[in-house]
Amino acid sequence: NVATAAETPAETIRILSSKTIPGLGPPDIYYPSYFVGKWKVTKIIASSDDNFWNDPKLKSDGVSLPLTLVSEMRFVPYDAGKDFTDGNGGDGSSNPNGVPAIADRAFNERSYYASLANALNSSNSKTTKASMPSIQSLNWTPTNPNVLSLAYADGSSKEVKVTKRSSDVSADGSGVFSSEFRRVTDVPSSEGVAGGVSKN
């Protein structure tokens, strides 16, 4: 057991992070055990090369960067497994073994998406609302943290795949520094499909 073999939390994270995958880096980004649970976070989108933000309709609706979003993030024990359950009221704070945490990317993506949709909808723009279809399904597991797949109600889909990452932890294990490169594949909705159901 890595957690019991290491003498300090920082050492535990370093051991886990040292098990690199060739061409990728650490299998995931590991955080101190006290991260486990839900956190309220503020994110500022200063710039983006996502095509979504290049839509001229957004600017005409008064939506532009930088944009500040407030949402929840959840972290779970790194050894939660593919069928993990919280076991403590659904808030993700159960960590009896005190092991390092990883980000629950499915929960965090859904929370971020809802926050973004709310921010855009607050502009009272019919155009903006139409450009944010609801999430129909979202697939991600802690045992395969590098792939996140989403399907939207309008029939479109997206896959987010981490292609490279690096991370480091402070000497006392209280802080984590990381970066990730991701490949995002967007699949537009099929012609004649609305809400995932073919038109007659």
C-alpha cells in the first residue's frame, strides 16, 4: 500500500506521480487527502481557443471574455475504483484511509457546464441559450481518468482526452502544481436530429 509505505503525505503523492506512463506523464494529478469532498471554486476564463467563444452571436449578445464562473468541484480518493460510491451523504468526503485525492472529472465537468450555461443565460439571450444543449450522458471513471466522454441532448458529443501532464507537490504536501494538455474532439449533431431523436 503506497499510502502506508510512505512516511509523509508529500512522499505518497510523489510516489504515485513517479509511476509515469511513457509519453503521458503521471497517471493522474494527485492532491493531499484533505481535498476529498466538495469545494466551491471561482474560475476566470481569461482567453480560450475553443471555437465556442468565436461565435459572433455571443459578442452580439454581450458575452465576452474574461468571464468569471462559480461552481462546485469534487475530489475523491485516488483508489476509489471504477464503481466508486461516496458512502457519506453523496458529498465525496468519505476517505477513511486518508489517501491522496484525485479530481472527480465527471462531477466537475457537469458542474462547470451548468455554471457556464447559467452565466450565458443570464444575458437573457435566446441565441446563447440555444447554443448550450443539456448533457444527456457523461462517462468517466477513476480507473481511466484520461478520457471523458459527453453526449448532449441535441445529438452532438465531445471527447476530452488528456495527452500529457506534469505535476509537483510542495515539500510539506500542502500544495500541488500541475499542467495538462488535452485533445478535445467535438462531433456535431446529425442533420435532422433534435434532442437526440430523429425528426419525422
